[in-house]
Amino acid sequence: MSVFLDEEMVGKDATTIGFPHLLLCMGFVAVTGNDLWGVHLTSTQTSQAMLGRFWAWAQNKGLNAGAITDIYGCCDLKVRYGVSSSNAGLIQWTNEMGVFAGILGWNGPAHGFDTSIINPADGTFVQYDRNLSGNPACRIFYKRDEKTHATGFSTVQYNGGAGDVAAWSNHNNAWRLFTSMKTGIAGNVSTFHWGTIHEVDYGRRLTTINV
């Protein structure tokens, strides 16, 4: 089963986690030898608190810092950090990923892909696939959100965060009892510039730091 996480949703899957509509948001994933653990973070003002909720949820499901091999955080550096250049955004991304690693109690490589290079009008769909060969730890696929569509939806009941997918309610300050999750994403072939979802050029576009 693949997991597709909208805003303020967390989830785990053995192979695939996707993040629709990353505009201000960041798609954050912690990688282990067996699973991907992800959270769809929204604004920089709320992300530390949401990352903390994600970490508490993941620990309750058995994840510990010692099992993590890599962390990933893909976003539009210019939009997320309100800057005019990717270089300025990279400084803030580096700091933010360091804070996130500290919350997890983890030290090691952090990776990211700056989606601003494709100049999306309405955010970017980003998908992480755990790479069984291990290098890189994840394969990353992306497409402008306006050129994708959901292939289906499912209703998830997880009783306050007990399942493999959960969604946080800022209104109620609690985990929701039910949520709707996308079951797949495809490129929208009805547009003129259509095509498959692209894979990141890791040599040119993947940023890696140690945190």
C-alpha cells in the first residue's frame, strides 16, 4: 500500500509516501531499513510542533532514532521561506532540518530537493520511494501539482492516531478519528504539457548535508 499525505497528516509505509500540493509546505520523511515514516508539514511557524507530534506518534508505533538512516525534506525554498533566491532559502532549510533532526534525537545525512526549479503555479507533488539498493536512500519523483490528479480516495479510521495514517486537527488540537486519503496520483494527460512524473537528477539537484 502506498501512502499519500495531505496537510498535517502523518503515515508510514514500506515502500512509498507521496505528498500532494507542497507549496508553503514540506514533505518530510525519515528512512529506516524497512520503512518510510512521513509527515506533511505546513508553515514554518507550525512545523516544529507538528514534527514533534509526528515523532511522538512514530515512537508509539515503534520507531526509534537508532533505526533512522536518512531524513528528507523537499519543498519550494523560495515560497516556504519567503526569499528571492534558492541560495537564501538553502540557509534556512539547513537550519530547519537541523532543528528537526534535534527533535528526533538523530544525527546523520539530510537530503532535499528544491521544487522551485520547476516554478509551479499551485505547488508540487513529491513522492519518495524507498530505494532497496540503498543509494540514494530514496528515489524522489515530482510533478507540478496542477498537472496531476488523484486516482482515488479511501476513508481511513485510525482511532486517534493508532493506525498507519493519521491526521491532526488544529481546530480540535487532537488527532482526527477519520480522514480521507488519496490512493494514488497520476500525471494529468489532459493538459498540453503532459507526461510522466519526473525523477530527480540526484547529481545536479539533490542537496545533502550532515545534521
